[in-house]
Amino acid sequence: MKNSVLPDPFASAREKRGLGEMVDQNDPVTMVLRHKDVRKCAHQYKTFSSEDIPGRIVVPSEVNIRETRQLPFELDPPRHGTYRQLLEAWFKRPLQADYQSILRKQIEELIGQALLQSQVEVVSELALPIQSHALTLLLNTSHEEAQKWISWGTHVFRSEGEALDGDKAMVLYDYIDEQIERAVLHPGQDLYSVLLASEIDGRKMTKEEVKGVLVLTFAGGRDTVINAVTNAIAYLADHPGALERFRQEPEIIGRAVEEMIRYFSPLTHMGRVVKEDTQVCEHAIKADSRISLCWASANRDPAVFENPDEIVLDRKINPHVGFGFSHHNCLGATHARQIMKILLSTLAEKVSTIQILKCKENIEMLSDFQRKVGYDTIQVKFNAIK
Amino acid sequence: MAQITFVTSDNDSITLEGTSGSVMSLAVGHGVKGIDGDCGGVCSCATCHVFVAPGDLEKTGPASEIETDMLELDDNANEFSRLCCQIEISDAIDGIVLTVAK
Ligand code: HEM
Ligand code: FES
């Protein structure tokens, strides 16, 4: 089997029952596995709510390690919409030409450096730096901050054992508190300052609310982007024809990005709290239990996707849910898509082949299922176009 | 060649001409407000939702199953809804009027 393959561990459960079960800190989760059900449940926020104790909709649950409500993520409509609307325009900035040209420079420089090395550990030496540098653009903060975020390493919330680690998360929370205080004293053009100056329901946004947005921006956009970048490079190493194809047909890069997001599904699933006794897929689900919307399984559903286990670079119809679906669909998707498009086009421009020297897979343990989401480490050699 | 009119949420009316490609690409290329085309037209984002003028439905044809499955879960959608990345530009749709959903 090729290194870059991400197997689909849900196939049999999705077909037979449509559901899976996961144990998590005495608060079990019923995983919804079929594309149609995932979209339906994502839409029905009154029954499947995002608004509960902060941290409960995340799997593994974060109720024991944080109190800050992540915004707009942990609210239901209509309150969700109030916050979301306030953020939309800011998170669409990646569509602007000058944003894209700075992002391109960042990525070109990092790939240029990688080409000079005899080998590169992609997760820590390329994906994390790309993600961190790009985030300075999204937040419109000083470019120097990237070095600090890179120094935190890949695991800001988990220690080596993968368990949730409250102390590690504190580093991030303390950092965000500090930045908010700085923005109060010296307002600038960054996201902290813009949010502090903005109004919700006719009053200023509170520091706690600003923190809720920023924590989510750091947390939601980190591992996801790192996994997307790393998996893309592993795929291109195994399929050298793909880079040649991007050189010949650059117009397919947009579709290739969507297809990679579908196939990689960097965020496996996200939970909801059930507000009333109900049914999913003809199984009874109890009030106050949890379900999860399994994007990764929905994205391999053969009822929707032909050859679901293959990357078809120019897949024309691709209703994937890799960025979620309905009210809470990914606010960072515009940014993430630009990173991926620029990454693929820069690699096509500069790189002929990539060799994987050594890798260690990152496997998520989900009780019934084990899912490869990417790599803990992957050493590669980039070969330049002569 | 087809002329296509977009009516945006602030009641601006913009008429554009196109010969090929999708209606979404034409709109995005000219910055029509409310049509973002985030997914580039692969039918995964619904940021290209429009309402076809009742008299023009014959020209555009009905939404495909992929579209209706998606629009069914959009509280804003009705029988005139289309995802305009799935409408190909051709002479056949000349003169249509589309109201942008967002
Ligand atoms: C390839 C990268 C990414 C993937 C696959 C991804 C995936 C997702 C998914 C599946 C959701 C839906 C969660 C739900 O329904 O509960 C989501 C929501 C969200 N994502 Fe992303 N994400 C990515 C990158 C980012 C980035 C870069 C940011 C920001 C820096 C970000 C910020 C958010 C936010 C704020 C939400 C919540 C939106 C809301 O509740 O309205 N994401 N993401
Ligand atoms: S552009 Fe994404 S669905 Fe039409």
C-alpha cells in the first residue's frame, strides 16, 4: 500500500448500521456516518445543538480543560448568526489579491528553503511554518509572532500521550489574554483590536467573547491545516504525475484542493448535544446524549461519490462536507483553500519529484474505529525542477 | 452569447455577457455581490445560490438532484432556487434574470 493512502475505517459500519459508537470520558458519542444523515443533522440545530457546556461538542470532550465558550462555534442560531455575521467579511479577506500575493511569497520562501535541505520533516519544518506564517496574515498581526507559534510545537493541546493536557492549553490561553490586553492598550489593525472595537447587540464585545473567537481561530485552524498540507505532500510524493498535471492544466488546481479536502477530511468529526429524544437512521437517540457528525465517513459514502477511496484530481461534482455543512460550516475555509491552492501551484512550479524517506502515521483512536488522519512525522526529500 | 441579469440583495441590477463556462464563474469574475463561489463550482458550498425568475425556469431547466439535496437543507430555498455553478452559459439562457439569494 502506498504511504499516502488514508483508509476508510467506517465503510462497513456506514453500510450496515449507519452509526458507530465511541467511548469518551463517561460521555459516549454516537457517530453519524452517512452523508445524507450527517447533512440533515448538521442542519437541525434545534435537535442537535452546538450550544451546551463549553467544550462538550468537541470529541474528545474539553469540558474539563476550558471554560471559555468558543465563538461562533458553540452557539446555535439565531445567536450564532449575530457573531458569524460580524466575522464573515474579515474571514473573506483571503479572496483579496494582495492577501494572496503575500501568502504566495511566504509559501514560496518556505518551499525554497525545503529544496535546499537534504531532507525535510514535513510536519514540523514545513506544514507548521506554513500554517503559522499564514495565520499572521489572517489575524493581521506582526509577522514575528509566527516564530513564537512555531516554537509551541505541533501539540498545543495534547501532550505526547495524545491525552488532552490542560497545562499545555494554558500556554495558548495566557498568550491570547496577553494579546487582548495589548490590543486594549494599543489598538491596531489586527483581529483582536477590530473585535474589541466591534458591537454585538448594541454593546461592545467583551474580552471573554474576543478570547472565544481567537481561541477557536488558533485551535480550529492548526491541526486541520497541518494535516491537509502534510497529506497533500505525501500524496504528491506517491503520484509524481499529479505535479506534471498541475503544470499542464493549472485550471484543475481548485478542484484538486476540494478533492483533497474530501479525501483527507482533516477534521474527522464534530459533536452535537441532543436536545430531545429523537431518531437518527432509525435508531433511538436519547436527550442529553451526544452524537457526532462524521465528515470523514460522509466523504467516502459510495451513495454520493463514485470511487470514493480514490483521489480524482478533477472531480467535477463533489458535494463533500470536509469543511462542515450548514450553519457552522468552516469560517476559515477561504483561508485554508488559498493556502492549499498556492501550495499546489508553488510545488508544481518548483518541484519535480518528492521522495518519502521515513514516516510515522498519526492514528486517531475512536473506540470502534481507528483512523489515520496524517503523520506524526514524515521525512521527505524535495527534488527541484532542473 | 447570453446576457444574464443579476439582482443583488441591495436591489442593484447588473447585466453581464458570457459565452461559455458557468454562470457562477461569470458572476465571481465580475464581483457580483452575494455570489462567492467558494468551492469553485464542485457543488459543495452553496455560496452561489440564486432564484431564477419564474418565467425563465424553462430556459435554465430544473435543479439537478445534487442541487436539490443540498437546497432542501437551506431554509432560504424555494422552487426557483438553483446553485448557479451548475448552470452552463449558452445561447439557450440568453436574457434570464437571477436574484442573488444572499
Ligand atoms: C483544511 C483546513 C480546515 C478544515 C478541514 C476545517 C474543518 C471545519 C469543519 C468541518 C467545521 C464545522 C464544525 C461544526 O459543524 O461544528 C469547521 C468550523 C470552523 N472552522 Fe474550520 N477547518 C479548517 C481550517 C480552519 C481555519 C484555518 C480556521 C481559522 C483560522 C478555521 C476556523 C473555523 C471556525 C471559526 C469554525 C466554526 C464556524 C461556526 O461555528 O460558525 N478552520 N471547520
Ligand atoms: S460554487 Fe460552490 S456550490 Fe456552487
